[in-house]
Amino acid sequence: MTQPATTSPGRAVGIPPQTEPCRRRAGTSGPSAVRRTEVDAERWPAVARLPSAGAARTAVARHLVGRALRRLGLTTPSDAGAGPLLTLHDPDAFHRRIGRDGLIGFGESYMAGEWDSDDLAGVLTVLAEHVDELVPAPLRRLRGLWVSRRPAADRNTRVGARENIQRHYDLSNDLFSAFLDPTLSYSSAVFTAFPARFAALPEAQHRKIDRLLDLAQVGEGTRLLEIGTGWGELALRAATRGAHVTTLTLSAEQADLVRARISAAGLSSRVDVQLRDYRDAEGRHDAVISVEMIEAVGAEYWPSYFTALRRALAPGGRIALQSITMGHEQMLQTAATHTFISKYVFPGGLIPSREAIAQHSAAAGLRTVADDGYGAHYAETLRLWRERFAANRPAVAALGFDTVFQRMWEFYLAYSEAGFRSGYLDVRQLLLTEGTRP
């Protein structure tokens, strides 16, 4: 695994300077082509080999998916020719994977190079907007017969949580530097205008961070606990305000880079970076902030998460959360389902609903005082990340990430962007206080 540069915080070895990424033109190629016979079968077993799917399931998938793609205009150019298109290179493999593994198979088919698009995020947005129409209602009621359940090994026990976090965040600091802005912020920014430019992203990330710090009333002398360090920008900004910050992470690579950034900023006396599970947080704090951490906790452990938040709060303290959310019914359906994201990107994770947050925070003795959503800003953030990743694909390859990984990562970013553009997902900033106080 490559090591980050520490002489210039926010820049990593081998990554070119920040430049405005080029927009992909319609009809141009995306990631490098991949042949299934050339896929590393040890690293990508489900991509290298076609699944064993029965003829009946494959035929049903071919009928339902083909009809849906035609009806939505994704395989046949419209008269105007302006819509995004999905191009099938291997229809038999495409339908076989979907017939066997549903949306996981859809993503794996993209990783295998069996289909492409002139506008991947556009295709996925159209599908997300019509997700409830893709499968007839009678078949949706049989969903439990064909979806895979989440592996028990992905549970977020103390050991499992550390392994799950490491599988994503310890891939390489250099990889994340290849598409994030110099603040290394890996959560939604807040912009002042759309469409946004990559050059505006650092300021937009600081705007997001400042909103959270203001919500929690962080200032001179504040004892702040941050659950989920990321690459340290919030801790740095809080310390600059005069706060004393304790920040928790389970990622060793993140912790190393954060300590280097803090030292370079001359703030080591104000920030304590701990490799520690949130369940083991110590002390009482005037403010607690957690940015897009709850999604990695897992529904089974949401009571523990909110109990830890409440236990860490000093009397009269404030908790500022930033969380991705989805509809409650969608969350309930997703909770037990193994998805493309849980298999390849965030093992053990689950996006909560606003209802779930309200229920579990109230049970822990917390009261929601403010709740503000801004999902369109996340769609824009993801677009900038995706375009930056595409522009830096040669650097990503030089780090040892093969074509299958590159296609998987692009699919993940585009899939997430589509969720926010369609309204299927939202992102919210919340203020929680003790339940007995306004």
C-alpha cells in the first residue's frame, strides 16, 4: 500500500496538481475497456466468471430489463437524440448477471465491461427516478426469493467495524487524493451556485464544516469530540477556532496523515487523534460532531451509536450530525439486502431514514432541534469527484488499481450521484441536544 506525502498536506505522491477536469462528451469512451478473460479472478471472482443462472431467471431478466430500458429510452436514441444511452456489448452476460444477482449483477456487468454509457450518471439517474416501475408489483412482493442477504461477517462488531472501515478507507490515501480537493473532505459540500467548478470545492467544503461548527457552537475553549475523523479538515478548522479536539477514527492510514497535517499546521497541542471505536469514547464534551459516520455503523448498532453520543455530551452540550438519508420504506427493504455498495464499497453500512434517526436519538435521550437537507449539493459534489477521478485515471492506474477497480469506483460515484439527483437520497445536517432542553 502506498504511503501519502507528508511534506505537502492534501497532496499525495504521484497525483498531478488540481486542474479543472474535462467533461466527457457524449459518445466518448469512459474507463478503459476490459475483457473478462483478462480479469484477475482471485481479486474479482464474481466479475471474472459468469454466475450460474437458470434459463428461466435469465429470460425473465431479459424481458423485464429490456422492456424497461426501451420504455425509458435508454437503449434507443430519441428523435432529439439528447438522452443518455446504455450500450450493451454482451447482452447474454448482462441479462444472466441481473437474472442471478439483480442490481449487484448490474454493477458487476459494468465492471466486466459488458455494457457502457455515454453518460453513466445520466443513465443511472433515469433508472433511480423510475426504480419503483422497473419490476411489476407482483414480482416486487417476491423480492425476498431472489435478493442476497448481507453476510454475517460484515456485522459491525468492534472487530468487524475496524475491518469494514479498513476495507474502504485504507485502500490508499493517494487514491482519495486523486479525486478529492486539497481539503481531503469526503462528504457533501455546500455550494453557492450551480453548476459548480472543482476550484470552488475547497471553499464549499469549508462552508459545510463551518455550518456544523456553528451548529455545535464550537469556539475558543470548546471541548469537541469528533466521531469519524476523515482526513482531518474539520478537526483542523475547529482547532483554529480555539477548540480542544478529540477525534476518533478506525483507519490507520487516515490517522497517520491527519497527524502529519495537524503537526504541519502547528496545532498538535489542540488535536488528539485516537484510533478508537466510537463505543469506547471517553470523557464529556461541550460539543460532539459526526459527519456521515452513522451510515457506516449499521442498523444493528444505531442504538449504541446514539447512546455513545449522549454519554459523551456534557450538560448543556450540542451534537451536530451530517447524515445521508433515504426513505423509510426503502431503508427497511435495504437493511437486510446485500447491495452493490455493501459488497464492493461500504461493507456493513446502511443509510438511515430520518424516521430511524429520530427514533434512535430519542430513545437515547436526545432531541432534534434543527434538521436541514441539501441533497442537490451532494449530487454536485459527487459529479466533481467523478470527473476528477476520470481525469486522474492514469495516476490511479499507476498506484496499482486495475481497470476493473476503476470501473467499479466510477460506477460507485455515478450511482451515488444518481441517488441524489433523483431524490432517492438526501443529505441532512441535524442539531441534537439533551431531551430535557430546548
